[in-house]
Amino acid sequence: MKKHNFYAGPSILPEFTLTKTADAILDLDGSGLSLMSISHRSKEFIAVMEEAQALIKELLDVPSGYSVLFLGGGASLQFCMVPYNLLKVKAAYLNTGSWASKAIKEAKVFGEVIEVASSQDRNYSYIPKDFAVPEDADYFHITTNNTIYGTEIKTDLDVGPPLVADMSSDIFSRKLDISKYGLIYGGAQKNLGPAGVAFIIVKESILGGVDRVIPTILDYRTHIEKESMFNTPPVVPIYSSLQTLRWIRDMGGVDEIYKINVEKAGLLYDEINRNKLFKCTVEDPEDQSIMNVCFVMEEEYKELEENFLEFASQNGMVGIKGHRSVGGFRASLYNALPKESVEALISTMRDFERKS
Amino acid sequence: MKKHNFYAGPSILPEFTLTKTADAILDLDGSGLSLMSISHRSKEFIAVMEEAQALIKELLDVPSGYSVLFLGGGASLQFCMVPYNLLKVKAAYLNTGSWASKAIKEAKVFGEVIEVASSQDRNYSYIPKDFAVPEDADYFHITTNNTIYGTEIKTDLDVGPPLVADMSSDIFSRKLDISKYGLIYGGAQKNLGPAGVAFIIVKESILGGVDRVIPTILDYRTHIEKESMFNTPPVVPIYSSLQTLRWIRDMGGVDEIYKINVEKAGLLYDEINRNKLFKCTVEDPEDQSIMNVCFVMEEEYKELEENFLEFASQNGMVGIKGHRSVGGFRASLYNALPKESVEALISTMRDFERKS
């Protein structure tokens, strides 16, 4: 039976990425060597790294003055690298969920943190709107998409201090105005590649302002200078990421991907609204993520939750159990998830409604 | 033409590891999902993580009181995590090469570093022997195998302070007495798996002694408590590492691997000694690495260096150019390199000698 992969991350990647990676692990471009067994200093891998960085710049229209990095360690390491490199006295953070909270916790190791607003009061089911970012903050940190809670900041904010964004789960889902950001980072394992690498897009001029001594590997300037080759980079995750970037380009770029994303999410939100059994946990459509759709059973059908999970699983749906912080269900509709999978989930919801 | 992969790292891995990983990327154990697209919290991946940790404990006979971790970021991140977690006042380091020097540099960010001995005076071509480790050092750090220079500490040292060892390039090459170590770490990309994950074997009782606030992700206790699942681990590199660990077990364990390693290295060192064109950069056999064999042209044949590289390349040898710090040639004979490749290199050296 065909599986429909709604995992929140690591999550579905294009078939193109999977087959290209599997092929390269057996034999990289007819070289007689495995992708896993070549030096990161080989001409083959240097070409991979360079093309991947160039494609990110091309697809996101990254202006000059910005560097693109691929670093090991994942987004969680960035929670500490960001303040290590940028926090002089105080930083401002928007608290929109568990990951934002974790970023805030790490920043507090390095200085004062001003939480400009939080949606914790209603279990992070909305994006706070009316907040002021102190002009003297060293930077302002946001989490653009909140995987667990299904909320998303869908515009590029205008703020005074450098804007730092964790875009782990919505990078490449829409066009961005990079010039509004000081630093964008994220783990690859949603819209880019397998777990094990983080991407960073950083405006070089915001670096170098802190007095503390930064360990070499945690200093962004190290990696800019060494073009992400200061230490051995995660070769396979970067190779796979390159394949996904090529796939995005061949799909027509992020504008085309965005149209499909909006259509996919629209279909599912419409069904949740129509179906008598379900309701969204995020009420304001403006805040509803196009990447992670969180929904629960209406109060009177609560006891059917386990039954629906079981029924959906029997119909090939994988990974739709909601995060324990929210409960219910979560369907992650990342770039690589085909519209057919959304349609299959909708059919399953309708079938279940009929038999309930 | 068959390629013989002598890269220093990332480097050759068992065919078993390559085919198992490629298969799993297309379809993980008949699940209908790719290894790259499954949640790290799925039962499939939790089983991978648990078996990999258990196999390291089994293969290296790790005593109780030690934890085995798989972390993103590579060994270079450990250069800063080790002092972050362990350096209270001063640490002792043995300087046996470039990587040891890098580790020393990072430790100095956190406190006093005593370099107990260094072989820098003769371009790191030997392992210093007569040194004293201060009893009041918080730990003593060594690099057991020096990939660039071809030297190796082949015994488990007896010292007072906790012994911390970077074993990136010789882990699983021989039996260890783990009880003599406080912490062992290394990047996977030599004897274990593809680049992108570090292994750590740590004695829990040496942790928790520093006063500084450690960022959560840089605190070993975080990862012990969360069983290497605090953040999304590098799923593919860990899966591949598990396959290599199974391969080591099926080869008969590290004792059997060690016998083969000694035989392979012996064959090559013997040929270097016999062949009139070549000489080892490491003179003392006691210090000669069984993992990385470094050699150069004898003075009178120096001008043949490029010719030999070209000739070797034509004969299928890959990655035998020496590191720029040493020059000449380096053949890395990691666990997965078959004896046939060593024999092929030796034939090439003999053929070149005959025609020179």
C-alpha cells in the first residue's frame, strides 16, 4: 500500500533526492567511489558545496553582502551560536512556541533577553501581533514557522535591529525578502535534506560586534572565511540538499512551490472546516501554517481520536499524530509532499466522517 | 578500472555499509518510507540508535558508568565541548599534531592549558615519550592517531587525571581498556560512517564539576539524559555507522580487525623500507600508525614525486597525496580498506621502482 508521509521532520523529501543520493552512495557520478567515501576536499565534493551555496543564493535571491553556510549540528546548535556571535547586551525574542522558548533559554546564557510578546497564554495557537521591538536590542529573533503548533509568520517583518529567523520548517516554501533579515538559519530536515546539517544565510556586516572570545567552531566568521570547510562538513546531507535545491529549481523555483503549497494547505484547511468531526487548533487563517496543519476532534467526538489515528494508519497515512503539547493530529505538508497525499488524507477524513 | 581508496577521511567504508544505506534510502526495511524521511522519534530509528549504542558498548567492552553518545557537529565541536564541560582551572594536553594543536587552541578559551610535551620540533614525526602529567590537571588530552603525520599512540596510557582521547582516526582499530579513559570522542568519517556525526564515550562521574553555565546543547549531561535525542540526530550517518558496527562484529570484533590492520600496515611499511625510492616520515616503528602510513621519496629521487602520483593514479590509487604539512604520500589503511588494495599499492610502488 502506498504510504503518505506527513512526518513533521525528518520528513518527506523528493523522490529525485532519494534516488540521486542512493545512486551516489553506490557510485558517485561513475567515479567508482561512494559519496560516503570521498574526501570533502575532493574536486567532486567541492563542486557539490559550491553549487548548493550558489543555488540557495539563486533560489532565494540573496543580495550581495550575505554568506550561505552549511554547518553540522542542526538548528539547536544555532540557538547558542546566534547569541554567542550577536548578543552584546540584550536581545529581543518573540515567543511563539517550544522552539522559540528553547532559543530564548540559550540566549539567556549570554545576556539579557527581552521577550517582546508570547502566545503561551493560549498554548501558542496564534502569532502575537502588537508588539514593539526595542530599537537598542542587538537583534530580534523569530521562529517563522512553529512546527508543533501549526502557526506561521508569513511575511518578512520590518524591524529596526537585525532580524534573526529560525526558518527550519518553512525555508523554500515561499519567496523571501532576504534584505530584511540579518541571519536566517534552520535544520535541513524539512524542506531541504536529511537531518545532520544546518543552513545559515548571514549578513556579514552584523558579525564581529561582541567582545567575548568565541570558540573557533562557533564563530560564523570562521565558516565564512573557510567557505563551510573549516571542519569536515556533513557530506551526504549536503549532497542530498543539493539534489532538493535542483528539484526546487526544476519545479520553477520558490514562487511555483509556494502556489502548490497554498493549494495543498487550502484543500486540507477547507476539509477540516467542512468536516463535522474536526477543528483547527489555530483559528485565525492569517496565522495558519501552510507547512504544518494542526487539528483536533470537535469536543463531542473526542473519544474517536484513537479510532481515527488507527483508521488513517490503515489507509497509509504516516506521522499524523499531533505533538503531545497539542494533541490531536498534525499533517505536515512540506514542499515534497505531493498533492495526492493531501487528497488521500482528505478522503480518509471523509470516509471516517461517513462511518462515524 | 578498480579504484583503491586511500583517502584520509572521509574515507573507505565497508561495501556492506554502502549497500545497506543505499537500500534504506530507497526503502527502509520494506516500510515504504526512506531512511531520510522518517522521524527520529519513529520506532524504526529508535531501534537503530539503541542498537548502535549497544554495539559500541559490546565491541569495545565499555564498563558500566559510561555513556555512549552520537552527536552532530563532528570532532571539531568536541574540541570546545571538552573544555566547556571539564576544564575547571587547568588542563594538560599532549601536542602531537595539527588536530591536537586545534584542540589546545580551543581549550585556552576556557582556562589554563599545560602542554606537557610536543613533537612540533620535528614536524610531529614522533610521539613524545618522557612527559609528566600534572596530578592537579582537570584532565589530560591526547590525540591517539595523527592522521596528517602518521603517528599513533598504540597503548592505553596510565595517568592520574581523567584521560580524554580524540580517537577520530583509530577507533575500532584495536582493543581498548576503556576504564583508563574519562572521555573518548571522534568524528565518524574514518572507521565508522560518513561525515556528520561524532561518537562520544564518556565516564559519567567526570561530568558536572565546572562552575560555568554550559549552553544546553554543549552539555554532555543533556545528551546522556536524552539518550542522544535532545535534538534531531543525524539519522543517515548514524544508520550507516550501525551497519559498520555490525560489519565489525561479523568480522569477529576489534581483535580480528586489529590482526588484519597490523598485517596490512606491516606489508606497506616493509615495502617502503625495501623500496629504494621511498622512506617513512616516521622513523620509530613504535610510533608508526597502522591507520595512516606517511612516506616520501628518498632525497635523490625527490623529482619523481609528481610522476609517482600520476603513475599511482593511472593504476587506480585514490587519495595517496600526502597532506601539505608533510608532503609526499599518505596511504590510509582504515578498517574497511581490503588487503588487496594494499597489495595493489605495493605492486604499483614496485612497478614504479623498476621503471625508474
